[in-house]
Amino acid sequence: MAANSDMRIKSATSTLIDTYPPIVIGEIGMKVEKTPIAGGEAQIQLTVICRAGRLAQTCPTAQLRLYDAFPEYLKSATP
């Protein structure tokens, strides 16, 4: 998250990593939440927040790039 978000990390726990919200138009903030599910497994959800404004057309491209890369990142980070 630190490498792909424009915002600094606000909080980091074993179940949540959250950045500050984007302030400047075009900036990206992120949140990753880990929620337990049945069988001792967990669901990991990424939320990408983009400050739109007049650059609204750039936000979907940046968000999609991060959402697309996230599953591959999780696979590479898991032993």
C-alpha cells in the first residue's frame, strides 16, 4: 500500500491497513480489510479511493490498475 498509494498509512493492525483519505485531486488512498470466514479462512478486501474532481476520467484507470494487480500481489506474498 505504501508503494501504490499517494497517502500515508493512517493505521495498521492485523485486520486493517488504512491510509489517510486523498486530499488533492487525482490522489489515491487505499484500505485493506481482513475478515474471518468459515473454516478458519479469511477474506481480504481492497478498497481504492480516488479524489476525482475535474480529473474524474483518470480515477477509474488508476483504480482498475490497482484492483487488477491485487490478486497477483496476494499470491506472491503468500508462502
